Amino acid sequence: MIEVGMLARSKAGHDKDQIFVIIKTEQEYVYLADGKTRTVCRPKKKKQKHIQIIKEKQDITGVDDAKLRKIIRNYRETAKTI
């Protein structure tokens, strides 16, 4: 089940292996943002089959680009320690 606020890794495209936060979901599409190249105002539209869900849900109510960068940075730091 794909939900808003989950982290996702891109499996295809020029942004392959990058980590994003799911901002919005539609039927077969998700909108992804990372706070750098893809901001909250300009999210990446991607098919669900082209992403890999990371089972970590974040509260993104009232989120801005700086908070998205912090969420992704914290995930990367915890993933390195495991």
C-alpha cells in the first residue's frame, strides 16, 4: 500500500537510485519530491511500478523543501549505521 509521506527509491529513469518522499498519489502515479532538484512546488510524476517503497512513513503536513531534505538525510544516516 502506497501512502503519502513514505520514502521511495527510483528504480528507473535518469533519477535511478535516488530517494524521494511521496507527496501525492493518484491511480497509477505518484508525485515525488526531494527538496533539491524536485521541490514541493514541482514534484516528479512517476508510475508506481518505477519506484521501490521504503517502509518508513513521515508526517509531511505543512512540509517545505528544507524539511524534505532533512527527512532524506536522516534516513541515509540511519541506513549507513545498520
